[in-house]
Amino acid sequence: MPHGKYQPKQLGTLLNILRSHRASGTLYVKATIAPDARARSRVLVFQGGEMTYGDYGIPDRFSLARKLTKQFKPAMSEIALKFAREKAANSTSARELLEILCKIRVLNWKQIESFVLARTAIALEQILPHAGQFQFKPTVEFD
């Protein structure tokens, strides 16, 4: 299921197929809102059939951590990010960076989950009712 088109309100069916096949990868969606309007692009990330992230794009680990710390602990944001960056062993893992921020009690997993769920829900609301195009890449670019 690498790429294709879908009709209005059919994106939900595609998402259910990815879920039932326990797919892992990245779904790039361009929803056509109106014939004369620019397409609305969104990215949805799947792990084992579960949608784990959705937004305009996939953030790098530092921008995600910065958004989270600024939202939940703005006074500690910069110093906490500097500390976590120095302690992180894997230079590409967002999860590791977030685990460090949770360990030092700057964030907690409930806050992270609520942030991610809100972003994903907004992305879905903006594209679900519309026709569009999709491309699925079986590689997950976001941990």
C-alpha cells in the first residue's frame, strides 16, 4: 500500500486497514479541501497498527522537547533541554530525550501523551472528511 488516492470520508477506511495489518511506518496525506485551495498536508506515524503521532510534519527531537517544556514548564525549559541533551546517549532518539526530561521531573508521560493526542486529533479533524492522496512509507522516522 505505498500510495494512492482516496475519496471524501474514505481516509478512515485506510487508517483502519493500517491498524488491522498492524502496520508500522509513516503515512503522508495531502487532503484536497476545495478545488481552488492548496492541499492540506499532514503526517501520521504508526507503530504496530497504532497511530502514535500526527501533525504537519515530524518534528526533530529537540523541537518536540522544546515545545513540550515551554508548554508545561516554561521557566525550566532551556536549562532542562541543555541537561537532557548532554545526558542523551542516542543522538536521534526523541524517546530517550523525553525519558530524561521525565526522570528529572520536568515533564511526565501524561503531559507528553496529552500533547501528542491533541496534535494528532487536530491533524485528523483537518483531513478526515476530505478527498486526497496518500503515500505510506514502511519506515518510522519518529520514535
